[in-house]
Amino acid sequence: MKSAPARLSLSQQFLLISFPILFATTLVIGWWVGRQVHESVVHRIGGDTALYVDGFIAPHLQHVNETGTLSDADRQALTALMADAEWARRIVALRIWRPDGMVLFTSDGEGAGKQLEIDEGLEAAAAGNIYSEVSIRRGKVQTDHGQPLERMIETYTPIHTSDRGRIGAVAEFYQLPDEVDREAGIAQRRSWLVVAGAMLATYLLLFIVVRRGSQTILAQQAELNGQIQRQTELNAQNLQLHARVRRAAEDAIVNHEALLQRVSANVHDGPCQDLGFALMRIKNLRDAGSASSGAASAEDLDRVADAVQSAMSDLRAISADLELPDIGPLPLDAIAARVVRDFLAKTRQPVSLHTDVPDGLAVHFRIKTTLYRLLQESLANTFRHAPGCDGQVRVTADARTVRIEVIDNGPGFAVDAALAKRRLGLSGMRQRVESLGGVFQVSSEIGRGTTIRVSLPLVGTEPTHE
């Protein structure tokens, strides 16, 4: 029993297997693109704000390199900036660091002057890079770091505090992630639509290609199955024909020997006996003439002549049976009519003929020979075994098959017993028919007559005249 996937067509299997793969791929690509868009928006917003911070805060930090601290005036100025500047409204909290981890200023006034651990963001800014990320901290970690809310945009930007471009401080500030979430959400939805559309278009195009291939494969499979079925049937027929030809070849040897024996018996029992009688009479006449010196009587000479004439008649009859007349140009119905006509002339036994053969039907010479010999032998058997009984001969044909029936209402016989004895007439007819791939059947019962049916295929034989 085939499994469920094996019963599905190629296109159906493609739909079943490829959809979850493409769906998972779409999810992964969409998630990755969303992450990239989110990070890009975070960096852009953090970078834009960092420009404002650096531009407005850097002038108040020019003396950090000299003292390492901020003056009260600078702290007041920074506090005023955070309260009054338009750009400062984006910032929730601001903290100024020294590169060594010392906190110089905080917008809420807490933690200034503490030495804290240098984290990744501070280290990156001290190296001259802007570092921005969505920071999520909870509990003690959030409190120790001074992060106002659990989820914030945290940005570190370097501040140049000397003419030679040295980084003397780092500004760390927090922003609400609302803008990032809004822009990233819009961009992510667009990216999902693009990815999903591209995947859907790819999926449909692949399905069309696979479906066309599936239909082609199904058509080829159906054609191949049909060819295999036909080939299987032809192989079975070939095996049957091979068995028939093999049996016919074996029977041909036996029939040939039996034919020679019958011809020998006919010659021995007929012409040889008559010629032997004639030779004996001639010897007697010679001996009688030598003794009496008289002439042979007319009666004795007549007997010799009759014996020789009888021998010649028998030899002509045997030769006529062995010789095949010129039937090559004749159609099948004319051949059947000739055999029946010759049989009536020799035996005076009534036989009716019915033929139905298309005009101009081209038939191989071997078919014509088989028809002639088959009718000749069948009618001879009718005369030998059912003398005086009515007979029927039917010959029909179409473009593929020739069918022959010979029927008599004679005493009949046991078919199995006759075939077991390998009677020359039946065996010879069967051998002829099966050597051409035909079917030979004999139906008979004691007291119910005999019917011989033959079917000869015309397909596979080339029509010729010999």
C-alpha cells in the first residue's frame, strides 16, 4: 500500500512541503530585517541627538582636562541647558563622565563625583565612537546604573575638550524609546510586507513551474504505464507464440517423417504393386514364349497395360497432392472456391461454401498456402471419415484476421484420443496454423459431427505473391 505522500502529485507535494519552509524562512528574514531596521533607527536617533549634545555641551567642558572637575558655573550652565533648550526635551537624563569612569555631572544631581565601572558604551565613546542601544535594566542593576526607566535608549557620545581634538569627557543620555518603536514598527511592517510579497511571488512562480513539470511527469507516467502494459501483453503473446512455434517445429519434424512414411506406403501399396504385377506378367510371357516359341496373347498384354496404366494414375494422383497449384495471384475466396471445386470433382460429395472477404485484401503467400492446404486436408478427412455427409466451408476476413471453419455432420470422433495418437492430418494442420501465430481448434463428439475452426492473424505479415 502506498504512503500518503506517494499518492500526491508532485505539485501537491510541493505545496505540502515547501509552504512551511517558505513560511519559516519569511519569519526568520522578517525578524532579522526588523532587528536591523530597529538597530538602524536607534543609531540614527541617538546619533542625531548626540550632535546636539556635543554642540551645546562641549563649550562648557573645555577646562575638564586642566582640573579634572567641573566648575560651579559650568554645572549651573548645564542645568540651565537641560531646563530651557528645545533639544533637551528629548532627553530624560544626562550624565557627564570622565574617560576614567568618574561621574562629573548628572541632570538629577545624584551620583556626581562617584567612580563607576567602565562599561562597553563608555569605553566605545572614550575611543571616539558614538554608542547607542536600547537598554533594558531592572531592579538593582537599574538603580546602580542610574537608568530612569527599565527600557530606555542609552547613548554615549565623545566630547572634545581641547583644540587638539582630545576626548576629555563623555556624555551619556537617556531617551524614551517611543520614537524608535514607532519608526521601527513602521519600517518593520514595510519590510515584512516586502519580504512576504517577495516570498509569495517566488512561491507562486515555483508552484507554476512545479505544476507544469508535475503535469508533464503525470502524462509521461500514464504514457509509460500504457507502454509497459502493452509491452507486457506483447511479451505474453510472444511467449505464447514462441511456445506454439517451438511446438510446431517439433511437430513439423514428426509430421515430415509421417508424410514420408505415408507417401512411401502409398507408392508401395499402389504403383509398386501394379508395376510388380506387370513385371511378373511380362516375365511369365517371356518364359512362355521361350518354351513354346509362340506369341503372347492379347489378353495377357492387356493385363500388363492395365497394371502399368493403374500405376501411372496412382503416381499422378500422389504428385498432384504434393504439388501446390499457382494460387499466388488469387484472393482468399477464389482459393477456397478452387479447393471446394476440386473436391467436388473428385468425390461428388456435397459441400457448401460461404465467403466474406473484403475486395483487394492483401494477404501474404503463406496465409494463402495455409488456407489451401487446410481446406484440402479437412475436406479429405471429411471424405475419409464421413463419406456421403454434408459439409460446410466458411471463410471470412477483415484487415487483421482470417477465420476458417470446416463443418460436417458425420459420425465424429474423440478429439483427445486422436490428438494423443498424433494423427498426421490434425497435427499437420495445427503445425501450419501455429507456425503463423494462429489458433487451431477441433470440436467433435461421437455421433455429433466435427467442426474445425482456425484464426490466422494478418498483422505482422507482408502481403506478397509467390
